[in-house]
Amino acid sequence: MLLEVENLHYTINENPLFSRFNLAIEEGNHHLLVGPSGSGKTTLINLTCGLLSPEKGAIRVAGHDMAAVSESGRDKIRREHIGIVFQTLRLVSALDLSANLLLAQRLSRGTTDAPLIASLLERLGIAHRAKAKPHQMSQGEAQRAAIARALVTRPRLLIADEPTSALDESNAQQVADLLLECAADYGVTLLIATHDDRLKPLFPNQIALTDHMLKAA
Ligand SMILES: Nc1ncnc2c1ncn2[C@@H]1O[C@H](COP(=O)(O)OP(=O)(O)OP(=O)(O)O)[C@@H](O)[C@H]1O
């Protein structure tokens, strides 16, 4: 199992956001994480990545229990197995796209892989923007750049938080198609948090979060 969440408890301001929550994602089985605003999608992503710690329960990524290791152990598991596309993209504004991707590889692996970067830029249709800084890119290009940044470390699990919500119809369709194509090409399993109904027909596996008490659909 690539991702397992078992008996998760997590409380915010004394309100239980997750209580006895379970989830299992097999390698190659892409999932949407859906639910209304405030239902806990971003919190679950942060728990899965080890950026937050559960009060109770286990979160296993590729068999490694995030809760059983130190913060640096969680960082290592995240670096080795997970690529994250944050809602706010988090590209370094002073660096051009190519430098952003090289930096991501160096920080994560200590080495760079220029051929992989070139292949991803090509695959995502942004090779011609390699020397552009984030503020010089369109929203669709920046979103694809953030996907490239998440994939440069060859993760097994790619987690994306609302990757299409800010995009118009054609860009949203393009980004959704590219996520699925890259997943196939680079052997990545997708977990996509969204409230964008346009994605639902493309992903048969959906985990539905509701307010407060959560159940896997
Ligand atoms: N650091 C925090 N301090 C206080 N409350 C928080 C904190 N982080 C999240 N919350 C609350 O926890 C709940 C879940 O938030 P979360 O951002 O995970 O939801 P979401 O489903 O991702 O929402 P959205 O779709 O709006 O991004 C919300 O009620 C939010 O206000």
C-alpha cells in the first residue's frame, strides 16, 4: 500500500476534524479528495506529508509510519516518496523556472538531474518558459511549473492541492490531462484535493470529506 491512514484523530481548537478516519491508496490508483471548504482537505494533506502530526493513529507512506519517526525522519520520508503541488504554488520568485527545478532537486536529493528537468518541461509544455520567472508566467504555466517542481524528485505519490480551481476551462482541462499523463509516464500515484467538479469525471476513486465527521467514500 502506498498510503495508509489508520484510525486518525486530529483536533483543531478542541473541534475534532478527524475522528477514527481511515484511508488506503494503492500504488497506481489515483484519488480525488473532495469536500466543502473547511472539511479538512489541506489539513489531511499536511498530515500525510508529515507537516502536521496526528494526535492518534498511524499514517504510513510506502510502509513508513510518519508518526513513529522524528521530524527529520518525516522530512526524509517526504523527500523520498512525495511530491507536493501547494495551492499557493510556492515557486521561488527570484529564480527562473529552470533554477527553481534545479533547486528543488538539490534540496531534496543533494544532486541535480538536468535530463529529467528537460523531459518534464517538454512534457508539461513549458520548455519555452525555462528562463521565465514565476511572475512572468501565466496562471496555467505557473501551475504546470509547480507540477514539474513536484515531479523533479521522482516521487511515488504526487499530492496536489486545488491544482485547477483557479484556472479557466481550457487550462483546467489541460492541467488535469497533464497530471494523468505525467502520472502514467513517470509512474506516480495522484492524490488531488479539490472542490472543482470538472475533475470528478476523470477520477473514479473519490474520498469524500464532510464537515467534522469524516468517512472514506
Ligand atoms: N492553523 C489553524 N488554526 C485554526 N484553525 C485551523 C487551522 N488550520 C485549519 N483550521 C481550520 O480547520 C478546518 C479545516 O481546514 P482545511 O484548510 O484543512 O480545510 P479545506 O477543506 O482544505 O478547506 P479549503 O477548501 O477552503 O482549502 C477549517 O475549519 C479551518 O478553519
